[in-house]
Amino acid sequence: MSATTYDSQTLDRLRTRTVRTLLASVALGSTGHIAAVTVATVVAADLTETSAWSGLPGAIVVLGAAAGSTLLSRVMARRGRRVGLTTGYVISVIGAVIAAIGVILRSFPLFLAGSMLIGFGNSANQLSRYAAADMYDPSRRASALGIVVWGATVGAVLGPNLVAPAGSLAVAVGLPALAGAYLIPILLVGPAALLTFVRLRPDPYELADTSDTDEGELAPGTTSLEWLFRRPHVPVAMVALIVGQVVMTLVMTMTPLHMSQHGHDLGAIGVVISAHVLGMYALSPVSGRLTDRFGSLPVIMSGLATIAASAVLAALAPPEGGVLLLLALFLLGFGWSLGYVAGSALLTTGLSLPERTRLQGLTDALIWSSAAVASLASGLVVATAGYTALGLLGAALIVFPAWLVHHRRAAIRGAAD
């Protein structure tokens, strides 16, 4: 079956229901994921009795997401979005169980294995945005995508705040308090898997809009992936998404440490990071509307400019200037949101559903792999050159994707005509 099987009224109703299901699943899935990663560094320090390995679980989670993006997209291409997303959520639950057992048995390797699977499953949250985007024509695609991305706002707000109650519950049933955080994914991501499996019928692929699909012809001796990279919009979208994630990760990762070293308490740090998360997720519907109204390229450029400006502001803000850092981190999040939504929407343009899915999985894998490298590199940069240099480096990295967008915009617009 395909979208042409349904009359317009039925098709609109099914698409709306599907977006709502994706939104609810992302809200549940992100809440469980964020609750788990909130305590990951604390668990690592507790299990190893040193802070030397405290950053390893975070890197493992991100690498798990990179692997999940690739493998789940392959499952989706063969079995549909519904099966692929459900599989991701189920693997996340299994990872939470393993991580909890690792905490209970005080086994760091077991905890890392569980963390890897939690990250793997989190890629389902990220890939859900494409399932929403595929269902609509280009004029509405980014708005649908932005709505699903907004679901992570629920997780960002609720996830950290559920850790303490879950710890108390764990103690009440005779488990270590830190194991409680891993009960949250079991209790919330499990329903996300069930909701996805039951409610994503028909599969989002069957509701997809392919009016802008241009299959093209492969040149002799080329592979499908090689052909995709020759499309002018593909490298632009990928580079913008990857570099935006890298710069955001560089600055965001070291800001709490920078603030702590200059006398800010945990409350102030929490407010700044909350502002950052608000910029990232809460305004994603705005990013979607702007993209549908003005097009992907202007919004990507606006996002890159906002990220660069925020990185410079963070670098030049006085160490005691909590207000300026709050503004910088909010703008960093909003700039990322603009580029993330617009870049993701651009990545869906003019390709068949199997090729879209393959490319989306590859792009997300590169995003998360780059984020892991950026997270580790940020500490080295601060240690050797300082936080100011880190911010200026982040701004400098924006030059290449901005040049690429400018250089390719005529070709992209020509290909769309």
C-alpha cells in the first residue's frame, strides 16, 4: 500500500495520528534516556572508585547511538519504520536492565555494555524525526519534523527530575540508589516500544509523500551511495548537521566545568544548561515553521551564524558573567535547532524512501561519532589553551559549512527546479 491508496481526508487523519504517536514515543524514550545518562558519570566514579573513567559511559552512549543509527536504518529500509523504531526501543530497555544489573553487581564492564545498548536504542528517538518528515510534501516537511524533535523537551525536563524519586524507590525495594535511574528507561521506554508497535499502523512508509522524488539514473560502475553524494544538497545537509553538532558539543561540554572553576554553584550551572536545552528542543517547532516558510538553506545559514556568534559570546564572556553565558548557551542551542531541523529536512529532498533511509542513518551515525570525538577533544583544548580558545575554535569551524552552503546554493536551487 501507499499514500495514493487513501483519500485525502483519511490520509491527513492517519498522518496526524502518526506524528502524535512519534511525538509521544520520543517524549517517553528521551525521558528514560536522559534519566539514565544523568547519573552515568556518578555511577562510573562509584564503580571504579576513581573519576578517571567517569567520562567513558557518556562516550560509550554516543558511540552506541552511532551504531544504532546505521543498523536501525537498515532494518527500516527492509522492514519499515515501525519495526525499526520498535527494535531500537526494545534494545534500550534491554540495555537499561543490563546497566542496572551492572550497578547492583558493581560490575563496570557490565554497566558499560548496558550503556552502549541504551545509546543504541536512543537512535530510535533521533530517527523518528525522519519518519514524520517523510509523510509530508516539502512545504510542510520541516514543521512535522520539528514537532517530533520537540518531544525531547519532555525528557530534558522530566528525566533529571525523576532520578531522585527513582533512587528512593530503588532503596525501598533493597537495590542501590543509583540503580533507580535505570528503572526509569524500563518503565518509560518499554511503553514507547509498545506504543510504536501498536500505533504506527499503517507504517509511516505507506503514508509517505514522494512527490519530489527524483530517482535519477546511476552511471555505470557507480554505487547508489556514490550517486547520492553527487546530489548537490546531500553534502551540504550532512556537513551542516555534523559541524553544528560538533561545535555545540565542544562548547556545551566544557561550560559546566568552566563555570565551576570560576565560582558558580550547581544551581547557576543548572540554569545555564537548562537554557541551553530549552534552545535546543523547545523551539524546534519554530525552526520547522521558519524552514517551511523561507527554505532550508537560509535557515541553515541562520543556524550556523547563530552558533558562531554564541561560541564567540561564550568565549568572550567574563568568567563571573553568568548572564552572558546563559545567553550564549541559549543561542548555541537555538542555532543548533535551526541547523538540525533545516538540515534534516533538506536531507529528505528528492530521494526515494530507501535511499533517504540509508542516507539518514549514515548521517546520524556520523553526527554521533563526531560528537563523541568533540566531547573528548573539548577537555584537551581547555586543558591546553583554555575555554576562550575553545569558543573561538568552535566559531572558526563554522566557516567551512557556511562557505559550502553559499557555494552550492545555486546548484541546489537549480536541481530543485
